Amino acid sequence: MFYRMLKRRATLFATLTIVIYLVWKLLNFAETEYQVSKPPVDSRAEMMEKLVYLAESLAKASHRTYAYKEEKTLNSAFSKVKQVINELISLPNNKGEEAIESRQDSLYTLTTAVYNVVHMSDATEEMVERIIQDTVNIYPEIHIIVGVPHTLSVRVHRASKLTILHYRTSSYKETDVWKELLSKVSTEYVYIGRNITKFTEDIQLNVLVNHMISVGATVVSSSVKDTHTGQWKRACDQSIFKNYTLVYTPGYYMSIDSCFLCNHVAAPFLTHSHVFQHVPLKGGMTSVSGFALWFLELVKLKKIILSCPDSMSYVDNIDGESERGQWLDLVKHSQVEEIYLGQRAHFQYGCNEANTRCPADKPPSLALSHCCMNELSQGVKTVMRACKDHNMICELNDGTLLGSLKFEGTLPWEVDADLSVDSNNFTAVRDILAPYLKSKNLSFRDSKTYYRFYTPMGWFIEIFSISSTDTSRLSKAGISPTRVLLDGEYVATPQSPGLFGRNRYSTEMYQHANHWRKRGGTSSWQFYEAGKFAECVKPGHQSCLDQFVADGSLRFNQNLRGN
């Protein structure tokens, strides 16, 4: 308890130290800014990104703690950083309010509106012509690039800066069209009109540009209104992507300049055209998958993404991302097995869809996928049920028992499964169980001193004999044998599984470490250092074990909603 308290205090102290340092740097920067004729724009933008990232981190940390003093300290630090952000926004600079006002006349010559209706099933010539004509009427000097199906013949009058490209729907994936349209953009800003059905003054491009310049944002989106139903929403989500699970939570942790700070926006948005050169849109994907991946990359780079409700776009369907098939390209590309879309939808994907088979050479620093762990636990439960049905005594042992104690399932870094069988039943495993389990798709290997059953993915379940299992002894004494939960099913274990585990793995057994085979060990009985994972061979990968504290079970929970 004392150690945990010290650790919490140290974390808070480190956080506050960073806050103080950044505030000092910013104040020093602000004083210098008034003394030079051309302040370093890049330094200002980078400082804003760092401050916004820090403020958001403090807000999230405050949201997740239930300790009053810690929450109060974090809230105080958050308020101080927000105050500095607001002061920075108000500081004059060569991209400040004066610069914005001086460029209003030419603003729309610096912007290209890009529309893509190639794969929009209900797109008509009349709708496309109306979108283009309304855009020209409101902003006569704006550049417009439109992708349409080859079957549509679009004609618009008085649109001197209009480019229309025709595509065969069957020959192009959605992001392939977007990439080609964006390659034609030569202006400073680009408005991505995703799923837009009509263009009105409610969009207020000048408002989006103002927010982008004053905050230093990479993306500024509008709120959205469904053209058919009239439903409105802010279209701002927070995202968490780790351990093969992608979670979107509608809402925001903080606001800036009357806008929401987001991780993902399912709405038309404005950005700098050069962003797509540095963070390219992935080709060969649906629009939903491609832009979701693009926003995930921006989040990795700690870029500022805003949703500003004082701008509003009209779209075809405000819940257009709630179809399972639209996410398949992202699922396969990034190995995603579960997607949560707030209250809108929850999708699960199989091993083949997510490309998460279980290779034998999987790096030790990466966690196993849910699909992979599920096959192992299903294999263990199948064997345990077969033992029970054939009046044989089998129990969980070693790391398989440890997984049930820690996670009520499989260790996310497991390499096999271990079961023990009463010595009186040992040969019956080979003579009776093996033929039976063959029909359950488990192959068998006799290694003389132990047996192995193999799952289709190559997992092996090792069975060795012991003189007498606790289950056998307790049953003979008329006492109910002990059973523990393993992935939704209770299975037999030694009499006191917690005591058995402590005697087997020492007092720090509930802290974590990579499997002994992956640590270069020669035996599971060797001493090992708990509470530490190996450094990840793919830094930043969503399944890196070292992103987790090597202790506790909740951090590895598949369902990350609310975490």
C-alpha cells in the first residue's frame, strides 16, 4: 500500500514538473515574441500541440482516477495549462487575427473543395450539380474537384475553377478515388466534403480557417445534420486502440476556442493540403476504413483535431460508419478483432478477417490476439470436458492455472497449455482420449513421458501425470473438488489454487513477465524478475506488452470502453 501511494505521488509530481516547465517555456516564448518582427511560427505551433496534448492527458487522467486529492490536483493542473493555451491563442502573431482578416478576400482562392460521390448509391446528376452550384454561388473563387461515377453527366454554369473526374465504380476502391482527387489539389487548404448532400452558408469555411489558424490545428471539422431526418450531432469521438481492440467514445475531454478536441471526426473537414503528403491516405480501402486509419495516424503524431459546432454540414447519413463491412479493410490492415462505436454498434472479427493467426515465431514483446487466446482456451476446455465425460481426473497446472488466477482465462503472452492427470489415468489419455479428441479437431502426439494435443493453429496442450491429483483425493473424501473459471467455464484445479500458485511462482506471482521460453530460460522453475515486460520490438504497435504496467488484470481487458 505504501509503495503504491509513493508511486502515485511520484507520478503526480512528475506531471506537475512537466506542466511547470512548459508554462515557463511558454511565458519565456511569449515575452520573446513581442521583441522580434517575425516570431518562429513552427515553434509556436509545436508548443501548442504539446500543451494541448498535455492538457488532454491531464483531463483523461482526472477522468480515470477516483482518489479525491489526486483528482483535485490533476484538475488544478489542467486548469492552469488551459489558461496558458487560451493566452497563447490570444497572443498576436503573423498568423493571428490581423493576418486572418487581411486574407479574407483571397481566402477562398486558397481553398479547394473536394467531393467524392463515386460510390454513393443514391447520387444523381441533379444532386451533384446542386452541390457544385451552391458552392460556387457562396464562394465564387473557390476551387472545386469532384469525383463522379462514369454514368453521370454533370453540367454546371459559371464554375471556372471546376474539375470533374469520372470513375468506374467497379475499378476503384473509395480511398483510391480520394487519393487521385487530392493529388489534383494545389491550394493551401482543402475541404473534404465526405458524404455531403448539399452545400450551404452554414458550413462557414471562414470559421473553420479561423479556428485552424488561431489554434494551430491540423484538422477542423463541422458538426453534421442529416438531410433526411434533421438529426444533428457534433461528430466528435475519442479513440483508444490497443490490444487488438478499437474503441470510439462519443464526446470530448476538453474544448479549445469554442471547439471540441477530438481523436476522430465522422464529418466533412478542413485541413492543410500538405498533410496528405506527410500522412498519406491508404489506398485500396473503403472511405470509412481509410479515414479512420488516417485519423489514428494523426493521433499518434499528437496532432490537434477539432470539431467546431458553429459550422454545420449536411450529410446523407450521420451514422454512416455503423456498417460492419465498411471496417474490414482497417481490420485486416491493423489487426483489429473488435470495434466499439459507442452505443451505435459493436463488431467482432475472426482470425482470418483480422489476419491474426498465431505464428510460432511471434515476437515475445507482443500480446496474443483475442482470437489466438480463444483457440487455446477452447482447446483446454475441450480436453477438460473430455476428461470429465470419460471419468478421468485432469487439472490445470503451471502457466495455465496462473492464467485462470490472474485473468480467468489465458495469459496474453502464453506459449502453450499445461494439464496434469492422475497417474492411474495416464495411459487412458492415449488410448481413449486421443481417438475421441481427434473428432474435435485436436491432433495427438505421444512423447512417452507426456502427451500433447495440437489445435488447428498449432497450439499444443501438454498433459503430464502426477501420483495423485487433489481432485481425486477430495472426491474420494466426499468433498467437492475445487474449480476455477477459465474463459467462461469452471474447470478442475488443485485444492487451493491460490496457494498452489504462490508456492509454484513465489510471492510476486500476480505481477507479470514474459514467458520463460521467450526470456531465453531453460526451465519454468528458474527464478525470474516479475513486474517487467521485454522492450517491444515494434514500438508503438497496438499489441506491445510494454505499453501496460506489468501488474493487474483490468488493463488487459478486451473491452476498453470507459478506460
